Amino acid sequence: MESIINSNQPIAKPKWLKVKLPIGQKYTELRGLVDKYKLNTICTSGSCPNMGECWGEGTATFMILGNICTRSCGFCGVKTGRPETVDWEEPEKVARSIKIMKIKHAVITSVDRDDLKDMGSIIWFETVQAIRRMNPETTLETLIPDFQGNEKMLDRIVEANPEVVSHNMETVRRLTREVRIQAKYDRSLAVLKYLKEKGIRRTKSGIMLGLGETEEEVIQTMQDLRDNHVDIVTIGQYLQPSKKHLPVKEFITPEQFEKYEKIGKAMGFRHVESGALVRSSYHAEKHIL
């Protein structure tokens, strides 16, 4: 079993989950630019606990294709519903934001757009192309949805050829239906395998803990990722966005996160980020190496 704090009642966050306020000259400069130009970063809209550290390293995450998702995952704070029409100027806007902010490494993510025939893959491709044109020195990670496993859509990501392509498993096999209601565990593994087979240099996935999984299940998910040639894994603590979302079942201890890091490195992952406040894009600038 995992080394955990477990309770059926809502429990206070342990001391290791206290977030330091972002500080530093680089953070202050970027915060000013974001506010001045009304730039849309998931770092600010998602209140990421690592924003100050990432911005200090010249890394930021941008969300494309709107802020309303067609899926209703039990863990996610993004709104669910009927998305707005596609903004075809968005690729240029994102590229311009990256230029203004002088970002060295950009992470691009999106909502799921199952309402679109191309599931948003054309905007994905054009966004990467626009960033490459305007910011030739900036490296890229794309944190993509599963595109329902459609290889034609995935091929657009492969053609765009970002340095890293990430797709998150989010949880273990047993909990997938509850946590990611419209997703499938094996389909996500197949997406990651397909990307690697098609020549993507670095593939990556993330898992949240504290939803009721066991240590054995976490290790099995890590092994499933390695068996499908995933290079990088991120492991962090699930935090409930609101009372409407799935409750936190467990707070995983720092020692347990360290254990998973050691296990992941022994499995052969190129990078393992494992800690309570780790999120998908944490230390993303190091994952291109």
C-alpha cells in the first residue's frame, strides 16, 4: 500500500503542500507583460503552484481552442459544455505572446474538441507552425488530447514535430472510467505508442495520485508507459478544484513520491518528476534533453 494520509472526511492539506508565493525579477517582468497584453497562459488561469519557478526558467504554458471542453472529467477544473467557434487567428496570437514574453520553452495544451470534425488538430498544427516562424529558437512541448485515437489527427502532430509530445494517462487503469469518463486507458497508451513509432523524439505522460489508487497500480501504470516507449513521466498530487469534483482520497507523502521517482528511474525513464506539487509542465524545459 502507499504511504498515505487517508480519511473519508475532508482533511486539511499537509504542510508539504504549502505553496511559496512566486517571486523574482523574471516572474515580475512576465507577470507585467501578461497583464499589459492580456496574454492567455494556463499558468495564470489555472493558478499553477509552480508558475514563479517555471517563468524564472523562461517556460510558460498556453491553452488553445478556447476554455470550454467537450468532456467532463471528474478531476478537471476546466468548464464543460458547448465550446465557442474556433479562432483561426489564435496560432498567430499564441506565437506573438511567446515572442513578447521571450519564452525559451513553450508548452501548448488544449481542451478536448470532440465537436469538431478535425478535433482541433488543424489549429494544433498551425499553432506549432506559427510559433516556429515567429520564435525559431523556442523549443516546444505539445500536451495533446487523445483525438479519440484517430491516426489522421495524430499525424498532424507528428508532422508539426515538436520536441516533446505529451498525453496524460491521469490515473491508473481501474480508476480511468471514474476519473476520465470519456477516455480509455488502452487508447491513451496506443496514442503514446503511435507517436513514438511515427518518430516523435520524446514522449511524455502524467499521473495524479490521491484518488484511491494503490502503490501496485501506480507502478503498473508506470510500467505500461515504459512498455509503450514513453520517455518522461510526471507524478503529482491530485487537488480537488471544487466540491463538485472528485474528492481527494489520500495525501501522498514526500517519501512515497521519492520512492516512485527511484522506481521510475530504475525502469528506464529518461526523466521522472515526482512530487506533491508536480504538474505536467513542471521542469518541462529539461525534458527536451
